[in-house]
Amino acid sequence: MARPLLAEARRGEILDAAFVVFAEHGYHALSTRDLAKELGATTGVLYHWFDSKEALFEAMLARQVERQVAEALAALGEVPSEGRMVALGHHIADRGDDLQRTLLVALDYHRAHPGAAPLGRALEAYRAALAGNVGLSEDVARIVVDLVLGELLQRILDPARSLDVLTRLLPAVARV
């Protein structure tokens, strides 16, 4: 029983380290060989776990999104429903750098794979978490995700920009 747990832990370590490497170099700048070297592994190890660089990327992005959703839900866990959107705004503002890196990595991949689904699946996971766990309608969850994306993109253009505005905007949007 311990072996599958160790194997899954190793796979998770590879995915976590891959995020750092993709965030630093970009998806397109790395061959599978370069990626393996940066991870301190061999291409054989990567191909043992993933069929391709694309498959590794997609698993890495899904893991990032799952972690971010879990962290947000944990932060909102004890907050009364009327304060959840303010708390969500604070959580997003606090985690802005991580969310921005994830967005940049996903956009870099999407640029060369415009029909690829990873970015769409990531956005849908955020929307579903808001609708299912925060109590927003699907339409309002979509608006919230779009608003956060817009603020993250604005922050890319102006790194001094604060995400604190979300703490004021999100409660109003949730009432739509």
C-alpha cells in the first residue's frame, strides 16, 4: 500500500517543480530534455509519468488550480455567507502573485495551442468552485472569474496595481 502513495507523491513533486520551471522559462522555451534537466530528472522519468510535455503541462496546471481552489475554500470555510465575497477578495489579493504566475503560464501554453482545453478547464474549475461552494449562480460565478482575470491582466501591465479593489467589487457583483 505504501508504494502507490510514494509514487503519487513523486508525481506530485514533479508537477510542483515543473510549475516553477514553466513559470521561470515559459512553456515554449523548454524542450522535454531541458525540462527534465531543470527538474533534475531524465526524460525517461518524465515519460514514465507523462506521455508528453503537453500531458505533463496539463497535469501541472490542473494541480495548480486544484491547490488554489482548495486554499480559497479553506479560507472561506468559517466565514459567514454575507462576508464570503469580501473574504474571497482578500484571499485573491493575498495570493495575487501565485494566481498571476498561473495565468501567465497558462496563457503561454494557450498561445501555441489555441484550441487546447487546459485554460478553459482551469477557468471552469474556478467557476464551479464559486457556484458550488460560495453559493453564486453560474452566471455570477462567470462574472467574478472574468473580473478577477481582468484585474490579474491589468496587474501584469501595471505591477504596482493592487488587487485590493476586488474586496470592494466582489460583494456588489455577487448581488447581481
